[in-house]
Amino acid sequence: MDASETPPKESGPAEGNLDLILDVEMEVSVQLGSCTMTMGEVLNLSAGDVVQLQQKKSEPVLLCLNDKVVARGEVVVVEDNLGIKITEMLNS
């Protein structure tokens, strides 16, 4: 082989057929915000109580796959359901 030639690339398991995993189900969740509460405050919660989150209305929500944040977005209403409009995909 000449020094200017690139050796052929060997295909390994990482370069296998992606079709094998395209139907694997993953847990998709959206994190709207969070807050810190004492156990006493949590135990005193009842129906109708409002829990104030430490997130501003203008801040994006987080889209998570298996608890890993992969995107940011905005909450939208689609017919009678809530949804998320993706505004930013995050790099790994």
C-alpha cells in the first residue's frame, strides 16, 4: 500500500445497522421546573395546593430521554393536550 493511500475502514459493532435499534422504546419526559421543600412541607401538601417552582415563565423546559437532557423547548397546547416545541437540541 502506498503511503498516500488510506487503509480500508473496518466495520465494527458501532457501525452496524441502526434499524436494529430504531424501535427500542425510551422514557421521554419533560422537566418543567423544580423547587426545594422540607419533608414537613411535602407531607402537608393536599389537593388544590400550589407548589411554586424556581423557574421563570420565559425559561425553556427540558426534554429528557431516560433522564438525560437532550433538548430545550417551550410548552404548547395541541388541541386539549400539552406538548413541547423543541427550540434547541443539546450536544452530547
